Amino acid sequence: MKIALDLDGTLITCEPRQSAVLEVALKPRRLSVDTRRVWGLKRNGASTEDALVTVGLSRADAREVARDWRRMIEEPAWLALDQVIYGVYETLDEMCCMSAHLMLLTARSRREWLEQQLRHLRLSRFFRSVIVVSPERATQEKAQCLSEESVAAFIGDTESDMRAASSARVAFYAVETGQRDAEFLARASESAVYSDLASVWNKLKSDSKYSGPSGRS
């Protein structure tokens, strides 16, 4: 069975890097916000800019800070803050042992920085293929990849992932470990929301979508 997985928020943390970069983007303008509140707003669906406006910044300041945040967010120094979410190594290892064909499908601007990060976090070994799409066209390009690769299931953490799977007519499994919280994901779709990757894998094992090595597809 071929399973596609998103990276940020699905397999690795989002909040430490995003909040640290936000603090750096605010500093030259001598601005300060409650980064935990900003993260909470983003988890519930807000963009970085809109979250900053909600916590008190002017629209102009929020737009400039968000622009600088986007520029810095994938730099290697900040990527070093990412950590593999608890239980992910064990779950990926079990998936591979049961002959699941794992494909990483993620939106990043610089593939070389992604590959460096995957090696550093010891994640490369789990995936037979790594597909990188443009952040600006993530939904469309992910949908195209899902269709072309004949993927049976896609596991992700955002409404963009959800829309990509829907467009490609691929079963989508949402996890609440990343960019969006369970409440937002439940509003965005009638599908179940899972606590983490292990919960999704347990569901796949328990139903007819996965029959183990002898039924590998």
C-alpha cells in the first residue's frame, strides 16, 4: 500500500521554529507580541498576518513582519529547531516492517535544505521517495502528485493537505499534531481527526485499507 505523508506538523514539530522566527522578525521593529497566543490563533486557522493583527499589531506592521517571517522560516539555522514528534520513529518503523510503501510529500522552497534536515533527523531511511512541491502552489501540486503516484492514503495536518487529497480522490487522514488543531480540522471536514500518526496507522491496520505484507499493493 502506498501511503503519502506530509512532513511539517505530521512528522516533525512546527511551533518552536515558527515562534522563534516570529520573535526575530519582530525585533528590528521593536514590536512584541504573545507568541503563544499567535500560535494558538494560527492553530485555529489564522494566517501569520491575521494572527498578528488580532493580537494588536497594525495591518501594515503585521504584513511586514509576516513577509520577513516567510523569508526566514526555512533557513537551516531555524530548521535545526525542529524535532521529530514523539512516537513517529516507532510508527514509521512499524509501517515499513509491514511493507507499507511510504512517500514523503511536502511543500518546501529549497529541496537541498530539506534533504539535509531529513538526514539530520534520521527520517530519510523510511521513505522510498521524497517529493517537494512549491509552497505557493502546494494544494494543486500535491493533488497532482497524489493522482500520478496512485496513492491510497495521505496523512497531513492542514486544510491544504485535505483539499489536495479531495482533489485527487485520495483518502485523507488528518492529525492534530501540527499547524491546525482538532477543532479547526473538524470544521474543515466531516472526516475523523486523529491525535497523531500512530492513531492513523492503527486505523489503517484495523480496516480493509491495509492487509499487511501478503496483501501489499
